[in-house]
Amino acid sequence: MAALGRRLRYYQHKVTTYDTKRNTCTCNMVSWFHLSTIMVLVIVQIHLPRVANEDCMDAVYNAEVVESCPTSKVEWDIAARRKNCSKLAAEAKRKNCTMNENQPEYHCLINALRNKLLEVCAPGKTIFGYCTEFNEAGKVIQNHYTAPCKDVSPKCDKSYKSSDAYKYPGCYALVSKTHVSTDVESGDPEFGYDKMTIIITICIIVIVLCAVAVTTVLSLIRKEKKKKRKVML
């Protein structure tokens, strides 16, 4: 009888230890599941409005690849009337798109990769010491840092408005056009937010699925252990 009592106490201790570990593990899996679910929801909430606003910006900016850019004020004004940026901005406003405080205006600029000339409606900026580019991925006008003004002819001013880019045709000459496509390529190397968001979302989904799978397996193991305990008792 004493031996039987010791044996029972031994098995009770093993069962108690197992239950403690199982409960801790299950709680951890459930916590991971809840955390992963919350993270997925947060990313979706952040990403969807951004996608919607990007669609708006695509409609407003309406970047188009062209063979050449205006090189005089007269040509620039004619192209600006044809592009009609004010109309595009009005349409975007009716769609409740988030707009920059500065109204978009006509530009004809090189792209970040120097393989296209782009006509685009975008808020103007003051450029300091470089040619002006339109970054397709960021949808922003900015300095083209590999093209300083001193390296083009005629040299551009130390500071000038982006809408005066026609004064510096030397910047347009930097473009190497092996082919001209009517489709605007997006996603310059320095911009990887969208890809990173997708990768993070996929990773979180995988974690959630793994957590569900582990929780299911633990539940099955628990049921099997219960059956064995009943048989032993």
C-alpha cells in the first residue's frame, strides 16, 4: 500500500507539473495570437488610408512620360494650359483627397533614374544648387543630388523655383532615353515602404497561423493526457 501511495503521489506530481507547463505555454500562445492580430489590424488601418490617398495623388499629379520638355517660357505656358493642373486639383478636392497647402502646378522634369522626362502637376519647391527631379515613388519634387548645377550647361542658379526648370535645358540633357514608355515606373530604390509593409504583414499572418496551429496541437495533447490519466487511475 505504501508503494502504491508513493506511486500515486509521483504521478500526481508529474500531472501537476505538466498542467503548469501546459497552461503557461497555452497562455503564451494565446498572448502571441492576440498581439499578432492587433498588429495586423493596426497595419491594415495605416495602410488602407495611405493607399487611398496615393490613388488621389496619382489622379492629381498625373505624371506622363514625354519626349521633350519646354525650354522657354512660352512653350512652358502652352504645356501648362494643356496639362490643366488646376482642373486635376479641383477633381481631387471633390473626391476628398488630402491636398498639400500649395496648389499643384505644371512641371516638366527628369526622374530620379535619369531615364525619363515627366510632365507632372505638383506643388512647386525652391531648389538649391542642383537640377530638379520628380521622384515617382515619393511623388515629390526635390533636388537631383547627382546633378549639381555647376556640371550642366547652362549652369542653373544657386537657388531657383522648380517651375523655372525650363531655363536649364542642360538638366534635361542628362536623361538617357533608350526607350520612352507611356507608363510611369514607380518604386525608386530609396523608397521601400510599400514592400516592407507587405513583408511585415505576411510575417505577422504566418506567426498568427503558427500560433493557432501550436494551440490546436497543445489542446489535442491535453486531451490525450487526460485520457491516459483516467486509465492510470
